[in-house]
Amino acid sequence: MKISHIEHIGIAVKNLEESIKYYEDILGLKCYGIEEVKDQKVKTAFFKVGQTKIELLETTDPEGPIGKFIDKKGEGIHHIAFATDNLSEALKEVEEKGIQLIDKSPRKGAEGLNIAFLHPKSTGSVLTELCENNSEENK
């Protein structure tokens, strides 16, 4: 598997609007996109820092993954995402090496990326997302 860079760091927040203000007004970053990913029960906001993005995640359903995360652990870093050029192959490779997969095959995520998550039980307690960008405009 070839990892090219950290694609983004996902941060669970209770209130997207309030959190955006911190990143814009205090840190001086610019939110360049807000998107709802209905099947993941989440609303996202993105900031770019160099080649890496910060993805703020607000639940749209308390029973969704972000809602459950915040209920259990509170706001904070939820996952780290790495960019790879062949997600299907990367999933096969890590599974062969004993990593437990949450997603056995790629699915659509925010910004049109193909994504898949690796279970934190087999990744040192860090929820890990692998991303593949097939869109030339996002590369």
C-alpha cells in the first residue's frame, strides 16, 4: 500500500457553526465547504492546512456514529485519514496483515472520496480511514 499524505483529521463536534467560528476567527483558517453525508448521519465542514484538511463532524442523528462517539467520549479527534491511490488493494493488504476492517469495500464519503475505515481494535485504538480520490479536481 502506498500512503501519499494525511488526507484529513476528523474532529467530532457538538455544534458545527460554533466550531467553525473557532477555526476561522481564532486560527484564521477558512471553511471552504460544508456537506451532509446522509448515510453516515453527519454534517461536515472542511478547512485546508497545507496539503492536509481538518474535517469537523456534527451528528445529524444521536444514534449515528458521531452522536454515539460524542455521547461516549465527548468532542475531540475522531479519526485520522490517509490518502492512498488504490483503496481496494489497500484494504486487501491490511486485512491480510491481520487488521480488522469496518468497511470490507470502499464506499462514498464527503467530497466525493472513496473511503473505508479500519477498526481501532487492531490499529492501536486509532480509528483509521483510508481515502482514494478519483476526482481530478480534488487531487
